[in-house]
Amino acid sequence: MKRSARSCLLLLPALLLAACATRAPKPPAIPPPPVQEVPKGPDKGDPEQRFQEALKLLKAKKPQEAKDAFAKLAQDFPEYAGPLNDLGVLQAQGKQREQAIGSFIKACADNPADDFGWAWLGILYRENNDYGRAEQAYLKAISIKPDKPATHLNLGILYDVYLKRPRDALQQYREYQRLAGRDGRPVVTAWINELQDSLGPAAGSAGAPAAAPSQPPAPQVVEHKR
């Protein structure tokens, strides 16, 4: 058994010399095993560059190619909600409502603070006549970003035209006007006046601020039909 250098020092000098003279040669060191390189996956490229390329396809009026590009981008970089939202918008514009809902649901699941996705879900649920989910989606978007006028307007339209809740609609229309200011739609003033006339003096003045939404749960305003 090989002795250590420390044990040799404990022997008498004569024995030490003899032991050192008769010691077997030190075996060669065993080289460490070669390091196994982990194979690298395919290069996914720069997400920002790929996003810009997808936008170019969209601007070039190539919606299917743009959809494919956004779908692949969302698959390769699931940590970003943007590509899924863009894909959802393209699907919605292409009348692929169920696919669009699926894209926005996934975007909101990956990023619960995605007010853009929630607002679009409000539009799509309303188009599906699923008014309860539409309301919750709009309210969720408002709870995340309460200063977006379009979401308040869309929620007001939902209350006014589809859920027949004029007081809630009036509240949202007023909040829309307050946030939109000079950029607001003049027709909303007419809707507010109609609702105030139907509700009577209890509705208050058109300039009264809207109360905060009572529940948490789009970017584009749907057509108001009366």
C-alpha cells in the first residue's frame, strides 16, 4: 500500500533511506475523462429581429406569412406575450375567432398583466355572445390599465347594447370621456344624453366621474348598434 510523505518522516533515517530506495515507481497519473459537450439546439435567432421581419410581412399585406412568422416566434420564445397577441389580432381580423381566443388566452396565462390580451378577449367573447366572460375580460383589462379609454368605451357598449344595464353603461361612457378628452368620440356625448334622459335626474350630470369598477375581470372599439 502506498505510504504518504507524512508517514515516511516518522521512520528512522536509515530505514527512510532504504524505504525510499526500494519504493516502487509512482504510477502515471490517469488523465481525466474528456468533457462531453452538450449538443446545442438550433439557433433561434434574435427575437427582436424576427419580430421586425414578421411586421414587414404584415405591412407587405402577406397575412398568412405574417401569422406563420408570429406563431413560430411565439413557439420559440414563449416568455414573450407580444407574438401571441399579434397572432391573435391577425386571427381575429381573419375571422378565425376561436383560434384568436386561444392565442389571447395563452398570452394572458403567460403574462397575467397583459391588459392588451384581456381587452381583446372582451371583444371576442362579446362577438361569441358570451357576455359574462366579455364583461370579466374587460374588467380585468381595466384593473391592469385603468387609463385606457377604449376599454371603458367597449365595456360601456357591452352594458348598454347587450346587457341592458344603462347605469353601468353611463358610468363607463363618462369615464371614457374623462380619459379621452379632446380625442373622444363626439357620438358618445349623444349616447350619454340618451341614457341620462331615460334614467331621469338620478343619473346625474354628464360630467360626473365614473365610480371604480366593482370587479376585476380592447384596444379596438366595436361598432355601437342601436
